[in-house]
Amino acid sequence: MNRRILVIGGVAGGASAAARIRRLDEMADITIFERGPHVSFSNCCLPYYLSRTVAEAQRLIMMTPERFKKQYNIDVRTQSEVTAVNPQKKTVTVRKTDTGEEYEEAYDKLVLSPGGAPILPKIEGIDRENVFTVRNVVDIQKLDEYLQTHEVQDVAVIGGGFIGCEVAENLIHAGRKTALIEAADQIMAPFDYDMVQTLHKEMMDHGVELILNDGIAAIREGEVETASGRRVPAQAVVMAIGVRPETTLARAAGLEIGETGGIKVNGNYQTSDPDIYAVGDAVEVRNEQTGKAMRLALAWPAQMEARAAADHICGVDSRELGFIGSSVVRIFDLYAASTGLSEKSAKAAGIAYDFVYLLANDRVALMPGNSVMFFKLLFEVPSGKILGAQAIGKGAADRRVDIIAALIKMHGTLEDLKDLELCYAPVVSTAKDVTNMAALVGLNILHGRFRQVKVSEVRSLVESDACIIDVREPNEFAAGHLKNAVNIPLSQLRQRTDEIPHDVPVYLHCRSSQRSYNAIMALQQRGFDNLYNISGSFLGISLYEYPQDTLQGREPIVTAYNFK
């Protein structure tokens, strides 16, 4: 008798598991239950329908039940909600959402892929007709229809994660006035605070009203009220605070729930019932670098979890390494990618680390389209083991972070990255790629060849009237500088060393930290041992300070910002 395999939920996890099982077992009897009208669609592309980057909603649908049957011989039942899992009987209870009819189906193996449910706070107005979430094709169509039919001009997006930022971007492209409200002090949690300021500025430059450190308190007619009492015009509201794992079925079936609130699974994605597997946003997985439990609502992990579960069901061995959380997002003209540990997560894990914050050309400066790549590389001290990276720029930030992700998976070090032989052509990179350069700088820091301070520390240095030397040329200094900085250009440095004190810390910077590094190396060989390089230098300082100065209305520490 053929094995009966049931899958609850489609999209990345469930549909991928079912297709993989079919490839391994042609004779299995496979059925997918999906409570919505669509079994397989592109979650990640949903926001792009608002701007018509995706021209038609129908194009978001990747696979129909009919195609599943013809191509894979898989029975897909949409509008079919599984209301209960009965492990003792090895059955599920199914309700047809269009007729209300209920029936039971037996299984030999069961795969749970229920996904995550949008978090909706219990606040006044949360159930108004103009409040939307973005989880599936039906959701995005409802939102778009409301915007069109009600001629909405002002929209408030609540939450600054992947979905919130992408929705905000596409609303701006669609001509809507958009406010993005985030309760934390930054958008895009995977990025460190120093890096994310570049994304804050990008949002602001493109017309997004960015509201940070202020959650939502109420939704009223034509506006939302924040926790601070601020009233923001909003004819429509998109809730994108985040998702919670959909564990209702698992809990009711007595399956074990992990410490993070997701369904607990082993390395084969078996739940506490060995005949029931779980994959996707609803499960708890392991962070490969820290060994700790986490939840990871990303498409690639869901695909790999589905494959591993399907393999185990069909008797194919696989290994479980955990995940490092690689991701990328586009925010207007910038691509922002991250992988592995951030400073926040390294601190939380108790890992001794240091970092490189590098601003470098993403291709040869002579080439059209050349722009700055903001790159941050974390490494373990004293081993030099690579821990994580973040990259932001108009160029291929994802490619740079993919390099680091591969090295993390192979337990690579700064020495490995330094020696990594990468493709080069003037139109795509520099001869020493930004990743190679980060390794070289990291090795200098690791071995104590020079010391650095963060851009986040510069304000306190200025306010305490520390000795800061700007080694840029006079015309650059005149165009904008730190208010208490002294200009000693690198081209004049060796003739003016008597102006540099030996008895107090001296902080040097240029535009991007390259010339100031050269200055420090020259001065150290002339007997100076009190020098610090300002990581990121004036460009990094400007990008770090400007969004906070603008949002907080505080006094700048520069005479003028420089973003080029």
C-alpha cells in the first residue's frame, strides 16, 4: 500500500517538501491542504505589486492546483483549513472554507508548514476596515484595491522590518505619502546602529516620514496616534510589526513548543511526534554560530528545511548545521545585505570580537556608476575567525556578503579572506575587492598595528574637545569638517609633526579612513604612540550623524555634512 503523506500549508515550505517527496517517491499518495485560495505564491514579491513593479497580481502565483496535479501528481486542496491534528488516530480534521463541510484524512507522515501570523497589537482601531496586513496575495490585493477605490493619499506603515520597508518603498513609488513608524531606535534589526543610519537617510531622502522610538497607540479616522501622542495622517494603515509562529495546531496536538515560541524540531525537522514534521516560519531552528535556538522567517531556510524533512521521510540522510541568517533587501537606490552575527548578537552571545567599518569603491573610480560600498566585518578576537558582515551600497552588496557567508560556513578567518582570489574587472569591482580590503584592515586591527574608534564615539570626542586632526586637503576641509578639528593635510603632515601633541590621545580622520591610516602609520614610525583612526572618517561621520540630527533636532557636530 502506498504511503499517505499530508502537508498542511503550501508556499515555500509545504510546497517544496511535497515536490521533493514526489521526486524521491513516485508512488506516495501526497496531498497539500491550503486554507487560502492559492497554494504557491511569491511572498517576497508581494509589496512590489503596489508599485506595479509586478504588473499583475496573478503573476505572484507560482503554481496552481491543476499544475501540481499534472506535473507532480500531487493533490492540492485549496480553501481547505486543517482544524485539528489527531496524532493518536494519525488523522487530520479538514474544513472546507467555502461550504463548511468537515471530514477526516489519515496519514502515515504529516508535514506542518503553517507559516507565521501577523502580529496585531490590542489597540484602539486595530479592526478598522482601513487596517491591512501583507501575508498573501489576497492581502495585497485587498490593500491595493482599498488604496485605489478610496483614493488614499496618506498611508502609515507600522514596523521597519523587511516587509515594512519594502511596502513603504513601493507606496512611495506609487505616489502615496508614506510614514514609517518603528518602536525601536532603528529600522532593519539585522543591521548595527552605525550601519543602519545610511538606510535611515535613504528613506528620508526619498520622502518617507521616518518616525523612530515611537510605537503605535491608536488608529482613528484619518490618522494614527503614536505612543508619544504624535498624530500622523493616515487614510490607510499597514501593520508590519512582525509575525509570530502559527503554532495553534501543534499546541492542540500536544507537540512540544521551543523556548522561542516556535515548534520544536530535531535535525531532521521531526517534531516531538516522530511521524509529524514541521518546517518554515513556524519552527524553532538553531543558530549555527552560537548554538542557541532562534526563529528565522526567511525563504532560503524554509526551502532547506523542507528538503531535509522530505529527505528524512524518504530515507535519505542529510546533515543539520543550523543557520546563520543571510539576507538582503533593497531600499530605494541601496541594497543592504547581512549575514552571521552583528555586534548586538555577538555581545548577547558573549563572544569577544572586533570589527572593520570600511568605506570603499564598489568598482574602479574611473568607471561610470562607481559608488561607495559601506562594509562592516566582524571577527573573533584573538582567533580572527569571521563572525558576520553587513554591506550597503548601490552596487552588489549581496555578492560581498555572500562571500562572507560562504567563509562563515567553512569557519574561515581573516587570513582566509585576505587570500581569497576573487574575480576582477574595472566595471564590477576593484583589484582588491572591498572584502579583501576588509580582511587586510581587520588583520591590522587584530595584530594591534593601529587603534580605532567608532563613528558613534565621535560626538563625545567633539563635545569634550578632544584633539582631532583632519588629514584631508584644505578644500575638502573648507567644504565641511568637525567643529573642533585641526586641518593638517597628509600632503603636509611630515613637515608639521611638531603641531601634533604626544601627551594626549590624538584622533585622525580623512574622508574614508585610508589617508588617515597612512598618516597614523607614518606618525607611529616617528615615535607617536597616542594615535587613533576614526573608523569611517568624515563620510561615515556625516552619514551617522545626519539622520539623528534631523530626527532629533539636535545641534550638528560638523560645519557641513559630506555624503560624497
